[in-house]
Amino acid sequence: MQSWAWLSEWNYWHWMILGTSLLLLELFGTAGLLLWTGIAALLTALLVFLTEPGIYGQWGWFALFSVGTTLSWFRLNKRDKPVAEVAVLNQRTQRCIGVHTTLLEDVTLGKSRVRIEDTVWVISCDEELKAGDAVKVISADGTTLRVKSSAKNN
């Protein structure tokens, strides 16, 4: 049992070494897991320096700090991503809905083309419009965008 005695004699230096070691290991790419446990160890070191709790208190605080910092990170990380943007991440036609652009050529037989970002899209339209007219994308059907005149919307 004496080989485990070192675990019951920790002071703030041990926690600082553990925290620094975990933060250094995070540099090898553990996707944040060791970052937050390293910060928890450093917070524990500060608490041990200020209050000198017993060994069970130290490990308890470390566990609470680890869970708390990790949950905080997950909450912040989840909040950063707008739901609407994530929902259409790989659906390029859905991301085009609502975009205002101009026609590249006259509408012939209900079809024409527009440029949105770096892509030229085939569009369908029920109106007779000329090249250069302002349009708004109102829906998508497969890879064809449906548009209507922006001039009539204003």
C-alpha cells in the first residue's frame, strides 16, 4: 500500500505540474479533452494554495472543476453554430434561397441562368425577364433554382 502513499500527500505544486502536463499534452491534438482537465487541475492548484483542503477534497474539487469546465466548453461550442446554417451546410441549393442576384441571359421558355458566389445556376421563372434584371431565389427543385423578379417585390 505504500506505493500509493504519494497520492495522499499532494500539495498545490503537484496540481500545477499535473495541469501544465495536461496542457502540454493537449498540444498533440486531443480535441480539447486535456485542455479542460488541465485547466481544472490549475484551478485545483489555486484552491489548494488558498485553502489547503484534505486529499479527498482536492480530488473532489478536481472532479467538479473537470466536469464544470468541460460542460461549459460544450455549451459554448454548441451555441456558436447557428442552427439554420448547420441544417443546410451541404445543401447548396437550399443556401441559395432568399439570395438576390441578376440574370445572366434573357428568360427563354421559362429558363435562364444566374451566378451565385462561384457557381452558375440554371433557373426557372414564369415571368418574361431580360438579362441583367434583378431576381430573388424563392425555392429550389433539384439543381434548378426558382426565381421571381426583385423589382416587383420592392
